[in-house]
Amino acid sequence: MAKRSHNEVKESLVELTRIFQPKDSRKFVREYIRKYRIMGGYEEELTLLVEHEMGRLRSSVS
């Protein structure tokens, strides 16, 4: 991935997910990829990561 390591990108995205708690994970990931100039091909993987984290956040609130 771009100039950052793969794990660093994932950790950053998870942190941002916790902070912003996006309603639309795909849109959130697309904006993240565009803003931080992440190479193509990772959108699906990162979207799944955001959806997983949102599920964890929802279950911990209940």
C-alpha cells in the first residue's frame, strides 16, 4: 500500500472508524483511499475491516 505499511493503514482506518462511526462504510473507505492516496485494489478489504469494526462497536454498546 502506498507509502505506509499495510498494518499502519489498517490501524489508522480502524481508529478513524471508532471516531467517526460512519453510516456508509463504502463511502467512508473511498474517501479515505482518495484522501490518503492508497493504491487501488484494497477497497474491498478495507471496507470489510470497517464493517467488522462497526459490528464490534455496536455489540459493545448493547
